Amino acid sequence: MEIKQLTWHSTGSLTLPVTSPFGSTGKDTMPQFSIRLPDKVLQADMIASVRAFAERTDWTGLPSSTHLHAGVISVVLRPPDTDTSIAEEGLLLLAAQRIIVYLESPIRSRSVDLHLWLAWIERIEKVTTTYKDEESDANRLFKDKMKLSIELFEKAKSLLHSDNLAFEVLYASACEIGESANIQTANDSRERIKSALEVAKIAKLYSFDEHSITHKPSIRKQPMNVLKSIKAFFTAPEPDPIATANRNLFSAASDAFDAAYAHGETHTTRANHRYNIFMAARSPHDADAYNEEIARYTDPADFDPYTAVDLDAHTAMIESLTIALDKLTAAFTAFSRTDHLYKPVAAVYKGTTALYVFATDAYSRAAHLAMTTALEGNVQAAKDNIEVMLLEIGAANAEPTDTPDANAKATAYKANATKNAATAKRLEQKATEAQARAEALCAKASSAADNAEEALEDAH
């Protein structure tokens, strides 16, 4: 497996640097990590200083990562209604760059599990490519980032007492990935400023430079208060078996929910597509507007009416997803608020509840569409009954030579009508049950989302 060089080009109105090739091992290109920026450059707890840092134009003598950190902050500090995706991607790039520079550095510990670290780089790149997909699921993107951040935090903790440099690299990258997720959900100026200060803190304590450094970095050269601040996040006297069990339980439950969601995603997508097509067909627009609206739906199945089989399958899926959420909720409830991973775990739980809200909304739409199909079938059954009566009257009054054919036609039509009427009634019954179930599940989803939001607020 080879380490891939990441590049970053101008996107939107934010120009981000393209890094030079990694891997040089000469004396004049020794990389340095966890460079602490002086107060005259940045005071991470003062918003005025952070704004000045973001607006800075002269980067001479500063670590190579500071320019990108400043670019991220400048985007985050824009008005709340502006897009932050370039800032989110920028933090992912910084996390990946730091790991790549470390892996190709001559000061890397030879005990590092290279395949594991390369797998993290690939996962960061995979998450980053999601931004290019217009159909991507924002909630899943958020969860993927938070789960990766937690994984890096856990690995960093295990390295704290054995490999300080690897610890610093993973800890800083985990912070950047986690903050990328937080920025994704920052909806007002207060949250934006909070995220800007968090990014500034990372830049203040964990800037890095892949070239023009002539000495080996050492955490022991950092002020003791910096060392204490990061150790306070991780240090525990002895491994707590209960905490470890709770983390494993939550991780397994989260993975199980993701698997259940992925398994039933076709039902969710189908329900949303069918609902959008249904609404477009009933909107007061002309034919051209309708054709333009539905042009993006290319799967013929999206245009099919709901059947009892469709609804049964979707019901089974949402019930499985509900069981998975209940197990995850139980695991989250057991998670200690004093655990150093409580905040990112709460964020993952919040993202999960958002996915569940999305899925239950889609199920509610499916139930609505199924009921509509059933009612249309009932109307057609009433029309068919009249048609059967007319055919039977016609057969009774037909010429003797035409009577057999007329009776056969009436009988065939009646059999088909009876079958269709029974199908519509069966679908109506299932749709009625599904609508009641959907109402209860949507209420459950809303409550879970509110609780998750409160838990995340309490974690800050």
C-alpha cells in the first residue's frame, strides 16, 4: 500500500495551498509537529485575535499548516447562511496531511502500525470525496466523521505514555476531523464562533510544518501547561473495565444501526422518490414543468404504485431499525458523562437519531402513498361493480347467439374486479396500520432527536 500525496486547489472563494511532495529526508527538510504559535500571532481564546489571524496575509516564518487553518477559520466566521463545506474539507485535509507527513518522516517511530495509519488516511479521503456527491447523506457524513474522530482519540490515548509524537499527531488530527463534523451542524453565529475558536486552538497548539525545520521536535520542549492540558483529556489511573465495556457496547450498537440503515436504505429512498413524483403530478404546473421535475428519477420502479408486499417489506425494515435504535439508546444511556469520549459519542448518537428521523419520515410517506393507492383502488372497485352490472344486463338481453360470449366477458370482468377490490381492501388495511405505526415512530424519533440534542448541549 502506498501513501498517496494529497493536493488542495482553489475552491469557491477560498484558495488553499497545494503542498510540495512529501518524503524528503534531508537535514533541511525535517518536519516538525505540535508547533505552538506565539501570542503575537494567535491568541486562541480571543475572537479579535482569531479574526486577525484569519485575515492575515503574511505567512513568512510560520508553519505551513497555519495558512490552511486560517482559511478554514475565515470561512467559518462568515454569516451563518453561507456554505461551510470548504472549511469542513479543509480540516479533513489538515488531518490527512499531518498523518502523511508523519508517516513519511524519518522521525516516525518504527513501531507504528503502518497499515492501520494508511487505512485512516484512506478513510479520510473517502469521507472527503463525499462532498463531491450531490446525493450524499449529510447525516451519514456527520456520523462517519465523528466515528473516525473517536477511533483516533482512542488510539491516541493508548500511545500517550509510549510515543508522545504519534500521540500528538493522532490527537490533533482527531480534533480536526471532529470539528469538521461540528461545523457541519453549526447553524447560528454563536455556534460558528465557537467552532472558529476550536479551530484556532488546534492551530495554536498543533500547527505542523513538513519542511525547513532543522531540529527534531520534542513535546518536552513545550510549556508544561500545554502538556497538562492534553493529558487531562486522556489520563486515567487504571483502565476502567466498565467504561471499556460501555464504549465497546456503544460502538457495536452504532455499527449495528448503520448496518440496519444501509440494509433498508432502498426502501427509504424509494419512498421519498415516489412521494416527490406523487406531489409533482398533483402540483398545479404544466406538463413541461412536471417533466422537468421528475427527470432526475430514472428508475422505473420509482413510478410504480405501492403494493401490500412493498409496505410489508418497508414495515419490517423500520421495525428492525427501531430495535437497533433502542439498543443504541440503551448503550448511550449507560455511557458515563465523565468519560473523555462522551462529547463525540453524544454527537454520533445525535447523528444517528437524525438518520432515524429521516427514515421514519420516509416510512410515513410510504404509508400515506399506500393509503392513497388503496383508496384509488376502492374507487375503481366501485366503478367496476357498476360495469359488471351493465355487462350482466347486456348478457341477459343479448341475442341467443351472442349470449355465451357476453356471459363469458361479464364473468371474466367480474372475477378480475373482485380480485382488484380485494387487493385494494388488503392494502387499505395494511396502510391504516402503517399510518398508525408511522405516527408513533415519528413521535419516538422526534423525542430521541430532542434528547440527543440536549445530551450534546450538556456535553459542551
